[in-house]
Amino acid sequence: MAICALLAWGLALAPAGAERADRNKPMVLEADRSGSVDLQRQIFVYDGNAVITQGTMVMRAERIEIRQTPEGYYSGQAIGAPGKPASWRQRRDGGGDEVVEGTADRIDFGGRADTLRFVGNSAVRRLRDGVVADEIVGSVIIWDNLAEVFRVEGGAVSAVNPTGRVRAVLAPRAGAATGTAAAPAASAPAGAGSTGLQPSRSIGPEPVPAASGAAGSSGAPR
């Protein structure tokens, strides 16, 4: 039976979501072997080491399929190859060298709801200055980028997830190693002193994505 959990990405005093400027940057698609564009149906298919870049967002896969809606939103799939999963990486807003990256057999993305769905051997990590700070592993990981909330599901045993269980490795809060440094944080408002992954207060169905017009996010290609 799959094990489900909800994890919310903790926010610092200033919101630190996906790089806000990315949504206004042009999208560039490349591939080694072939690319096809159906202007009538607005479908784009790229094969062989396919890459999408949009600002600081980079998605890589063996094959990438994208559709554009009449409203201008992009949705599609990035499909990996055996031994070479699809990957996604983007800088977080709010200053500092902080990056979120994820890998999976397949990555589904939807620009309208601003969600990313990592399917099969999934792992998502937050890196600070190139060092892994937090990591989530599961069979399926769904990220609502607007709310910065993850939904994780366990599944079959795999090389990425040897137990088949949901697993989260969370970095300690800054200053938590010493009692004197941790004391001021105890009186701070909830969420004000952490940039790590924090457990949600509820466990249940997938959260309803925020309105598509909300500003400040750009996790999924648009």
C-alpha cells in the first residue's frame, strides 16, 4: 500500500519561491536528434537529449512533448531514458544561492496550475551553495509551486528508493545546534526562521492548486 504524506516548503521572512523573473523569459527548446512543431494544434515534440530552458529553469529528458493552450499556458511531459531519468532544476527567489532540483522517470508539468509531477523513482532536493539541504524521495512527488506544497506517495522498491517508503531528510534550522542560538527562534513567529521543508498540519487529499493568476511563481514551463 502506498504511503502518502504532505510536506510544505518553509518560508523565510521574505517569500522564497521559484525565481519570479523566469516567467517573463523566453522558452528555448533544443534536442540532438529531431524536433517537430505542429502550429495548427500547437504541439511541440523534441527527441534525443532534449532540453527546455526558461530563465533559471532547466528541464532535461530523452523526449519532451509540449502543448500550448489557447490561453498561452504550456503543459506536457519530459520522459527519461533507461538509466537516465528526466530532470528539472530552478533557482529559488529571495536571494542567495539556493536551488531546487528533481529527477524522475517522467516529469509532467502544467503551466496553468503551476504544478510539477515527478513519476517513478522520484527525488526532489533543495541545495544551498551546492550542498543538499533537504531531500524528498518517493514513487510520485507532486509539487504545487504556487503554494509550495509537496504531496509524496510511496510505491515499489527501486534503486532510488530501496524501501519503497516515503522518505524526507530535513536540514536543521539555523542556530539549532546550540541552546543560546536556538532560544531567540523559539519566540519567533511560525515559519519565520526556517527555509527548510516543514511538515504540513494536515494529511489527506491533494491540496487544491491556487488560482492560476497568482504572481510570483514560475516552476512549470509556461
